[in-house]
Amino acid sequence: MMKKYNVVVVGVGAVGVEMLRVLRQRKFPLNQLKVLARSSRDIFVDGEKYTVKEIKPEEFENCEIALFAGTEGEKGAAVTYAPEAVKRGAVVIDNGADFRMNPGVPLVVPEVNPEDVKWHRGIIANPNCSTIQMVVALWPIYKRVGIERIIVTTFQAASGAGKGAVQQLMEEIRAIFSQKPFDAAASLEVKGVDRVLPQQLAFNLFPHIGTFGECDYTMEEWKLVKETHKIMHDDKIKISATTVRVPVRTGHAEAIYIETKELISVEEVRKILENSPGIKVMDNPKDNLYPLPKDVEGKDEVFVGRIRNDPFVKNGLWLWVVADNLRKGAALNAVQIAELVIKNSNIKYQNDNAKYKNPKC
């Protein structure tokens, strides 16, 4: 008889809700499910009622797996409550950024580095959404011929910044179209809209996700660099990124340029990706077939298209990669990590009371 587990989901924002949905859809072996957030209330997900309790340390008693959505409450809430869950015997899978670069915490994408789950000490980090889809697409190529350089531009949906950003986008669109006649100049600064994002998003895009830091790169851009190095266990890959917020509700897209260590044909890349887990190739430009954010919403795979050589660089390749940032980019990957923990029978661990420190970036 399959063992069932006591699971806690922390947060009921966009990612938390998707976690509840994914747990149900994948028929996760649940014994008891508890949902925690800043305040108690009832919520409905796909018509099913969930009673949300206020988060407190004692709510993690008897918890075996704790999924932290990382999108509701104060930034870094997992710093307060993840150790409380671990202390009570739970394995924490955190979707936030607080533990990702801690050398004592595995950073896991199941299609890439599942073996890293085996050395957790109570906390496993879920990578950034844009990192997840990129490494899923690139890992099969890396294994075959190696990768020396990655240049990536992301086109990230509003939902990546949470419910408030999606609401801002919708309100901006309504405000713009309420002008009669429509005045394009006046629409550039929409009044009366609660701002979550630093710029107007409706009918606009901007290269600013996260705060600006070292070398004038944003923190989101540095995540793509440092998280990829950690997940692939290779800090020699040269990675440069530009992250862009676009007026799309859900679904991140990435234009990825790579330079491989060995020569590989487009046909071989396509075949490798078609036979790799978690990837769906949609690549027939002559018939206008390539992945689009609107088509991947609600789907689990990472979609790849526009695979082509660089005509001027011998080992250069381009890929267009699209995924649902709330599912594979967050909730689904976290649940897949939980499934790995169960599969590897390391739901229990040697609690050495290790101190988990915040990453620098």
C-alpha cells in the first residue's frame, strides 16, 4: 500500500494556488493537506474549497513535506518559517530566493540534477522560473556536446511578479481603452492604477526585473547566471542575460543563443530534445509552428522551437524556449522535487541543526 504524506502549502498567491492544483492533478499521495498564509480564510481552486490557516510555527507539527510558494507575505518569509518546519521533521521545498545560493541547500530541476535531492539537510530550493525552463532545454545539449557560452533574453509574463502585477496589467488596459477617443500619448502614463511593476506594462515592455546591482545587471539576470552554474555544476559556462517584462498574462519566453564545445547539427539537436523528458519540440517555421505563451499556459512541458545555426559562428545555435512560469517555472517543479524526495526515500534526514544563511544575490 502506497504511503501517504502530510503536506503543508505556504502561500495562496498565484504560485500557491497552482501548487494546490498540481498536487491534485498529479494525484500526489496526500494523507493530510494544510494550507497556510498570512491570514485565515477560505479559498476556492477550480471549485474546490480550501480552508487557509494563519501561519504559525506550531502549524508545522506532523508535517512531512512543506511547499513554500514564495509569493505571498513579506519577502523572505521562508527564512522565518522554513527552519521551524525543518525542526519539526519536515522537508521544505522553497520556491523563494532565500536559500538558492546557499552551498548547503540543493537547487534542483528534476530533469537536470535529480541526484542533488539526496544530500538535502531539510531544505531544497526551487530555482527561478526563467532559470528552470532554460536549463531543461539546454541540459540535453550540454550532456552531448558541452556548452561554452549562453546569451539569453527573457520575455517574462506579468504573473511572474504575482497576482498584483497581472491586476496592474488588466487595469492599465481598461484605463487606456476607456479614453474616448483613444489617445496614445495620454495612455503612456495611466493614472489611478496601483503599481506593482516599476513601469506601465500595457502596450509596453521594459528591461527591468528585480533591482539593479553588480555590473548594472538586475538580480533576475544574475539569477540566470548563478543558478545555472549551480544546477549544472559548471561555473565555467559564460552566461549573459537581459530580462524583459512583457504584457503577457502567463508564459515566459526566452531567446537563447549558445556556443557549444563540439559541433552539432540542428537535426541532431532537434532529435535530442524530442527524446528528452519534460520537453516538447514545436519547430516548423514554414507552417508558422513555434511555441507561444498563449498556447503553453496550463501545460507542464518546456516547449522549444526556432532551432537554427548561427551562419557566422561555427558552433553557434539559437533556440526559442517557452513555458508556463507558474507551472514548470514554479509549482510543478516544486511538486516534482517532492516526488523525487519520496522516490529516494529520504523524507527523513539527519538534522544537524545547520544554520542556513541568506545568499548574497
